[in-house]
Amino acid sequence: MINQVGGSLIRVSRLHRTVAGQLLREVGLHPGQELLMMHLWEHGAQRQGELSKVLDVDASTLTRMVQRLEQTGFVRRLRCERDGRAWYVESTAAGRALRDRVVAAWEELEKIALDGLTQDQCAALAAALERMGSNLCGYARHEDTSATC
């Protein structure tokens, strides 16, 4: 029983990603891409390097993600005028048109995941997960000062 919480957390995380993938596929996105889009919708055009930090993915992973979204017409990349080596990423009109559908997919995902739980149980779960996140973040920062939380 030592790893009961950790094992459950891993299993639930995997299933959450699987169902998210199924729901996002209907929107035309893959898991993770919606997080990038959500960030662009909230903050506007962003440097690609900053997106990598915010999303906590390495530069090559982010580059592939942006290229795929660019191929689908949901984002475009623009050269930074001050630094020709840097790129800005911004949502296109087609990308912005996905917003309501992505929000609906996330709402459906939460509805599916929390089915049968009371409001009090949902609140307790959210609080417990926040506490776990704080604990893990504190440890990660202690071990690696560049860790992002």
C-alpha cells in the first residue's frame, strides 16, 4: 500500500490524458496543444522560448508542437524584429475560433472525471491535489533551482 496514492495518481493522469485526447481530437488538436492555444488566447503572441518555459516542455518538443499547429493553420510564427533568431507564436483567426470548442471539451472532461463525486468531495480533491503540487514543487526547487512549478 506504500504506493497507493502515487499509483492511483499515475493511472488517473494517464486516463485523463487519454480521454482528453479523444475529446480534443474532435476539435482538431492533440493533448498539450490546447494548453499552448489557451496560453496564446489569454496572453497574445509569445516568444517561442517563453512558451517552452511556461508549458514546461523542451525547446524541440515545443518546436514540433508549433510546427504541427502551423500546418493546421491554428498558429503562425513571426520573426522577432529585435532579435532575428527568436520567433513569436500567435494564434490565427482559425485558432481563435477553436476557443469555445476547447473550453467545452475541458468542461466535458471534468464532468466525466468527476461524475458521482459530491461538491465537497470535488473541493477536497482539488485541495489535496494543490497541496501535493506545493509539496512536490518545494522539493523540486530544493533539488533543482531551475525547476518550474
